[in-house]
Amino acid sequence: MLRSLSVAAFIILILTGKAFAQDNRDTLILLNGDAVICTVLDTTNGLTSIKNPKNPRKNILIENDRIFSIKSQRGESVMYTYDTLIGNEFTVDEMRYFIYGEQDADKKFKANGCLALGAVVGVLSGFTGSFFCPIPPFAFTALSGIPKVKIKLNTVSNPEFLKHDPYLMGYERVARKKRKLKSLIGGGLGLVVGFGTYEVLKETGNDPWK
């Protein structure tokens, strides 16, 4: 009985120790909206050194000008500075809203319409069997980022954010990027299917263009 209690106490100690270690980790908020859970070692000489989250035996160096802030149990330390001479056009508060927009778009904006349309363009283009069939899918990918992004309320973490232009800009930046990526994926897959179908028909003597 005593031995069982000792083993149980040891397991609890390990689990609580892990939880405590995780609670002590820091969070890097990058300017692109990414949040990196890690252990910060140093922030001097223009570089932030952190333990590699996937391999604690190795360290990673990140330029300080890529970091918005570092959050820890002691609070938040903002690394970003408003300085138009180096291209930082937003104030600290504006950049915070910009990052909120990036994060919301990254989590909630799907761009499934671009994926489907890209696939259709790819299939139709590939089915022509033309040497130039890759051009339409790539052209569609390039054009997919142009239309204005319609922000749906259910993709916004806080409706009040919509009142701030930097939030809208951050959201649109990521949304347009996801549109292009989904268009490229859909177009590529569609192109393979369309061209593959054309080749099969051609090999079986059923060339649709003869």
C-alpha cells in the first residue's frame, strides 16, 4: 500500500512538474501573426535566442524586428517600435490590431471557393492537352488575390475589431495569401486530372479533339 502511494505521488510530481514547466514557457508573437510557444534565452544584439520547441537541445535565432512582443508569466514585453524610417508605419496599438486581423484570417478564412474554381480551371485547361495548358491555372492564381475580401462576422474573434483599419488590412493580407495558395493547389490538382484524362482518352483512340 505504501509503495503504491509512493508511485502515485511520483507520477503526480512528474505531471505537475511538466505542467509547471509548460506554464513557465514564453509566447513570441511575430509580426506575421504567428504565435510561437517556447523558452526565450536572450534578446540582445538585435536577435532573440529561443530553445527549439521541437528539439530543446538546439537554439533558434530570430531577428527582433520580426517580433511584436514576448509574453511570459511576468507580463508582455513589446519589441515592436513605431519608426517610419525603418518601415514601421503603424503605432504599437495599430500593429496589435493588424496582427489580430492576421490571426483571425489564418484561423477562420477558408478560401474554399478559390480551391474549387482553381480545380475547374485546371481540369478544363488540362483537358485541352495543349502545351500551354498550365498558363490558365497560374493566371487564375495570380488574379485570385485581387478581388476585395469579404470578412464574415463569424470569422472575427471580436466584432469591435472591424472598426479598426489595421485589423482589416491584416485580415486581408492573410486572406489574399490563402486565396492564392488554395487557387494554386486547386489549379494544380485539376490540371493533373484534366491532362491525365486527355492522355487516357488519346491512348485509347478517343482523342476528343479529333
